[in-house]
Amino acid sequence: MAQRKATATAGKRPTMAEGRGSANDAAPPKDRRRERGEASVQRIIDATIDLIAEEGLASVTMQRIAEQVGSSNALVVFHFRSKENLFRAVLQYLSDRYDELWATLVRAPGLTPVDRLLGAVDCAQRFARQHPKWVSVFVVFSSDRKSMQIYNEIGLPSDLAYTAEARELLIEISRSGGYAGVDINTLSESLNYLVHGAWYWDHLNPSGRDTNVLRKTMLLLLHQAFPRHFDLMR
């Protein structure tokens, strides 16, 4: 039947409308099945983030995640195969979200080195304020012995890259501003320590999360190193 239909249409010449194509032909039809699959994956990732942030890694099982999502355990296994794969997907998702914010605040065209460094300062605080559960998951992954290997593979390289990028900005500000005697390595690592220390403390003490201490402290360090470029009132 299919062969006869194909033969019948093979020699048919297209009409003028078919030859021109419609305006909708330019965009491929949406793959509803794929969209449902992607939405299902995201729900599972979001549920896993909630569980890890609230209870840590030890209590997270595929069955509990399935219950949280309101689906079967088989669906979670179908998408991720194992809990380790799911954890990797969660950490990669969070790393990608931070990188997106960093790119917006630090790598946008037309920014000066000072603007970029201030963007890095704001990135750490904004991410923590807007997504406290995401920060809690980062802290859990980086402090749990079993998950530290996953963090070292996915999260740590990005952290090192951000620190290196901030260091290059510090070097440029020091050079262009004519500053002498600034310990760039210590300054860049200090800023990094402040971010991770603040995230860890906010995870333990959520009530202090909305303070402006992190930004003020980072600006204090930058003002001491580059007083003409960083105002404490910013």
C-alpha cells in the first residue's frame, strides 16, 4: 500500500504553492515527544535539587525523586540510568546556570576591567540570593566525600577558570592604573575564598543570606588595592 502511494506521487509535479512553500515551512515542526522528554528531565533535576538542598545526598534515592516528581521510578531510571548520572546532570545544570550569569555580568561587550570585576562581585551575590537552593547543592557536592569526585570533575574546573579570569582583570587594572606592590595572587584567591566562605555560611545560616556583607567585604579589599578605581559606596 505504501509502495503504491509512493509510486503514485513520485511523478507528480508540484503546484505553484508547493513550489514556493509556505511561510511555516522555514521552521521545522515542534517535536512534541522530545519537548515532553526534556520537560520530564528538568522536573527530575529540579526535584533532585530540592531534596539535596533540604536533606543532603544520603537520603536521595531514585524512588524518592520519582515520588517527588509524581512519576514512576522507571521513568527516572529511563532518563538517567543511575543516581550518579543524575547527580552529574544536576551539577552540570547548576554550573551552566552560573556560567550564564557570569557571561552576562562579566563578559558582556563594552565593559571595562573595573566593570567586569564588579560584575564578578555581583555575580556571586546575585546567584546566591536568587537561587539559595542551588548554592546549597553546590556546597553539599563540594563537601561530601562521596560526591567530591563529581564536583572536582564538573564544578572545580569552572571555579578555577573564574578565579583565573578575575586574576587577569586585577592584573589589567593594576597595570593600567599604575599601581605598584599589589599582591595579585593573594588578592584573587582572597576574593575566591570570600565567595565560597559566604556560600557555605549562607547554607548553614540561611537567615543571614540577604545581608550585603559579601559585596562590601569584596569591595573593601578591592578599594585597599586600587583606591582610585573602587569606591566603597558602590
